[in-house]
Amino acid sequence: MGTMTAHVLRRRPLGIRPRVSIESMDRESLICEAILRDREVERALSIIWEPDDETCRRVGWHLVANTGTLFHIGRRLLELSTPGGALLPPPEYRMCRATEPTEEDMFAAPMLQPWSLLLFQSGSLPAFWKLGGTVHHRDHACTWIWARLLYLHREKSMARTTDGWVRLGKRMSA
């Protein structure tokens, strides 16, 4: 028996699954992997399911509530179901009470350009949205920031972050 075979046999009885390369998997393989790792996914799907955008989004949003590999599988499904792979939070996403910037906020808010939005998860912490980019403000030098996203106002191209309101310029490509 080779070294690799003995290594695999020792690990399997311990219940440790082999490492999965999520980035190289297609939609169907990712959904199958999700079903194997989380029984709730199978219950949420119909008997005959297709790996279409709607199914990928439904399974993806369910999985990103988890940590670890399930989160990464969910995020990859969401990326595959989004044109260009650039994720946005769902329209109902809101982590603050103030969802309308005032006239003063709109005037005083710095411009974030180019900007990037990431769905981020680390360790045992739940996932959250991070907004980053170069801040342009008439009273300050340009600087790069990362801030936690609280609300995304799509119509006004503004975002509420932990640091306050920012205007959104051009988005970085995904």
C-alpha cells in the first residue's frame, strides 16, 4: 500500500472529508457538494432541480449564513449566478435605521472611486459586507479605506458604512 493510500485511509474513518477546490467547480458540482455537507439544502430544493441562476442564488444565500467551507460554496454559487461575478447585497439588506441620506449627507459625502464590495467571512464570525476603495474629498488627500457596509442606496449611488455616507463612483471589475 502506497503512502498516499495509507494517508487517505487513516483520515476517512476520522470523518475528515478531503479538501475541495471550490473555485474550479461548476454550478451542479457545487450544489451537489452543498447537499452532501448540509442536509437543509436538499430539503429546500425540489426533486427535479436545475443548476440555473435562481437555484444557485437560493442555495447560495442559504449557505453564506454559515462559516467555513459552506460559506465559500455559497459565495461561489452567488458569483456564478451574477452577471460579471460582481456581488451585491440583496435589496432588503439593511443594517441601520437611516436609509435615506439627507441633503447635507449628499453634499458632504466623499466619493469612493474605484470601489469594491466583498462578502467577507473569517473564522467563526458570520459573513458581512465590506466596501473598499479610494476616497476622494475636497478637504482631504486621497486615501484607501475598507469599511463595513450598512446599507446600499442603489438609486442615489450612495452607501452607508460604519464611517458614514459615501458616494459611489465607478466600480472595480470583478
